[in-house]
Amino acid sequence: MELFLTLLSGIGWIIVYEECIRLGFKHKSYAMPLFALGLNFAWEAIYGYSDLFLEAHGPNPGIQAYVNASWAFLDIIILVTFYKYGKKEWPQALSKKLFAPWLLLVLVCCFALQLVFIEEFGFVMGAQYSAFLQNLLMSIMFIGMFVKRGSMEGQSLLLAYAKWIGTLAPTILMGVINYNPLVLVCGIFCTIFDVIYIVLLTRTRKNIGGYYPMRASR
């Protein structure tokens, strides 16, 4: 059961990242909110590197270490789409020269937060706590991105379902089977917000026939 849920989560998130990359280049937009992307990239880079090269959990890294490494690689491509297309949503009152420094600042902040979680809770619990807290943040930020854009630009039902399933699997594993109340509560609210997001996308696609560009980008 543990292997099945781990693989299900890994496959779900690989689909999420693949969709973020596909939609980013197709719609000439970014498909994951910046802080969610930054926290994800920092988490996957740190824990993937630590397990594979620093042997943080022993000399024989489990399947999750390779999953983390694959996620981190896909995150780099998603960061490219944000850097390439994110400027069109940059506030007009601010110089676009500030876009790259802002992106760098966010990434530094996200890496610092992940390292502080490790310092405070250790590798195992730090990984779980930070993963589910940032996952909950991501669920909320996807809804915020949808509301801000008023369209399905950079979004799809496949991405939304994959995100939900990719989170639900480790919630069952770590929150229910291995009972961790923080993980369970965060996972429950992730599901609630993910389902809301799915409903919003479903209704929008039904009403307008799918994706249409942002008015601000015309």
C-alpha cells in the first residue's frame, strides 16, 4: 500500500508538472503561482539532493528520492515559463527591470524557509510539515490565480485532478495510515480547495467553451 500511494502521488505530480509546462508554452503564460512554484522547487531540490547525494536517510535512497529529483528537474522548466511569460502580469506601475530580482528574491526566501523547517523539525518531519503546508497554500493560490485571470489560461482540468490525486495519496499514507494530525488536517483542506478549483474550472469550461486569453494581454 505504501509503495502504491507513493507511486500514485509521484505520477499525479509528474502530470501536474507536465501540464504546467505544456500549458505554459501553449498559452504563453505560467501555470503555477510563483510562491507555490518556488516552495515546491526548493523542497524537491533540497530533499532530492540530500537523499541521493548526502544520504540523509541512509545509503540506499528510496523511490521517493528519485521522484523528488524528477520533480525538481520539471520545476526548472516551469521556472523558465514563468521567467519567459510572467512579465505580462507584472504590475504596470513597476519597472520590468525589477521582475528578475523579484523572482530571485522569492526563490531565496523559499529555500531559506525549507532549510529552517529542516533545522527545526529534522529531515523527516520537516519534509512532511513543509510539504503539506505549501500544498495547502498552492491549492488556495490556484483558486486565486483563476479568479485574477478570469479564464482558464494556464490551467486545465487534467492539472486540477492530478494535483488533487497527487495530494490525496500522501494524505492517506502520512495523515491516515501513519496518523499525523497536521498532515491530515492540511490534506483535508487541500482536498476541499482542490475540489472547489475543479468545480470552478468545470463550470468555466462549460460556460465559455474552454480557454480564452487574458484581456490584459491583448
